[in-house]
Amino acid sequence: MNHRLQIALIRGDGIGHEVTAAALSVVDAAVKRCGLSKLSYEEITAGAAYYAATGRDIEPDGEARAAQADAIFLGAIGLPAIRHDDGTEISPHLRLRDQLELYAGVRPVKAYPSIPQKLADPRAAAIDFVILRESTEGLFYSAAVHGRSDIRGDTEVRDTLRITRATTEKLHRFAFRLAQKRQARGHVGLVTCVDKANVFASMAFFRKIFDEIAPQFTGVAAGYNYVDAQALDLIRRPWDFDVLVTENMFGDILSDLAGGLVGGMGMAACAEIGDEHGLFQPAHGSAPDIMQQDKANPLAAILSGALMLDYLAEQRAMPGYAKAALLIETAVQAGFEQNRLRPMEFGGPMGTRAITAELLALLDNR
């Protein structure tokens, strides 16, 4: 294989630089281990620090270069102390989601051995589901970065929640195809539509489209939950779910709650996928309070790198990269099973560099 896939690389802010370096070292090692062509990285500067220095949130040609890449990898963006005049944080990645139509926000939620369990029920050790968050519409359609809010002086602001048929059909089909893939790996094959269809016409429309798509996937079960009940059920019985498909804001909130169930945001990998583009990032923030201290848990970024390899395998018809993704996933699983991965986030002694080195050693033994 001579073709080198091009990755647009945005390190961003805070610990984004540290976890990105960790993720790329593991991704490159897995790719090499599988005998594949090395990925090529093209750096794009963006984020709050860049905004503070230049008044721009991304370098002038950054969006165009990101769109030309085979995939985009992002470390973390935003610094709480650096904001726009309206009080919102710097978030060019939200604009990239919108411009590149990255409608499918994939948030895996998986419990690993030896990570302290937040729930006392022993079934919590088997938590393994995915939240599929629509990432371009919903209430985030009015995110400040898009300039779509209706600001009426200093007395009122109105934000629009938008649901369109075209995007929602694609989202629900993605959810059922994802459930089929998981079913092939031994999961139950269940898609739960999470909405507030009893109150909002937009959510009733979201569910209506779900009901139109579900019969096209006869081997996958379909269910429903109102978002408030789903939040409760993520505490009461998270092991009963497989794929949850939901609106943007609901998915944003539920995915952080779910991340807490399995340890914390240091394990929260994320993929933002559209028909033509894919962006991959840990779902945590930039954590400036621990930046450059070798304390950050890089596993969310590393597992996001595995999601990127899986995406490249399918999108570019290069199945070898799926093998590299699986190599990383099984190394992380083995590391926790053997108690070799003990991040500071969970009370262990291992910082960013130590976790990365241990994972590289685990890859060598795969």
C-alpha cells in the first residue's frame, strides 16, 4: 500500500496538546504493527489561545484544509478564561461540524475492569452502549458560533431548535446500521429513540421519522424513552441499552452523565461522522488546571484514534486500518484486565506519559 492517508491535526488548547501526542504515538504504533502505510499529519492551528493572540478562532485556511483531509483529529478546544464578548467560549469545532455536515456524534460508553465503579450493582461492570447524538441541528443549531440567535436587545434572547427530515433520516439509519454492526459483535441489537415527543412538536417529528426508518431494519429491535426517563434509567439500568439515538443537546448532556458511569471523561471517546467527512476527539475539555503537569488521562484521545482508524477502514475501503483499531481497543482492555493501566484520574499513579508507554508495550505483545 503506497497511498498515505492525510489527517488534519488540531491540537487545540490545554491538555489537547498532551493527549494528542499520546494518541498519535499509539495510533502510529498500531498502524506500523499491522504493516500499513503511516498516516500523514497536517497541523492546523485553532482554539482559544490562537484567538487570544490573533482575534481568529482558526487559522485563515484551516477550515478548507480540514475539509480536504481524509479525517480530522482534534485534541481539545476552549479555555474558560478566554471568551467572546457575549460570554460564550471559543468553539470553531462546532462550526466545522456544521460546515462538514458531521451529523452523527458517536459516544461509546464502556466499563473496563479495575476502574472504580460508580454504581453498586454488579451488572454495572458490563455497561457497554453507544449514545448517538445528532451533531448539527437540534438546539445547537443556534449555538453562538453560528450567529443564528434572535437577540432582542438586553431583554430577551431566542434560540431555535431545528429538526429536519433529511438529517434525521440519515441519523436514524446510521443508528440502526451501528446496531447491526454491534449485533455482529455479540450485542443485543437495540436502538432506543430518546426524545421529548410528549411535549415538543419537533421531538414528535424526530420520533415519527424514527418509526418510518425502523421497519427497514427488521433484525434490530426498536424502543423509546423520554429524555428525563432516560437520564433516570442511565442510573437504574444502563446495562439494558445498546444504541441511544437523540437530539443534539439531549445527547450532549446524557453522554457526560454516561461518561461518569464508567469512570469519567478521561474515558470518553468521540467520533463526529458525516457522509463525506469525519472528526475524532476526546469528549473532555481542555482542563487548563492540569495542563503540562503529566496528569491527564490520554485514553479518551487514544480510543478516539481507534475510532478514526475504524472510520478510515470503512470510508477508504482499507480494512487493514480496522485491524489496527481493534489492536488498540484490545490493548486497552488487556491493560485494565491486567491492572497495568492505572490513571491518576482513578486514583492510580500513572500520568499521561506512563499510560502511553504502557499501552505501547501492550501493543508490542499483541
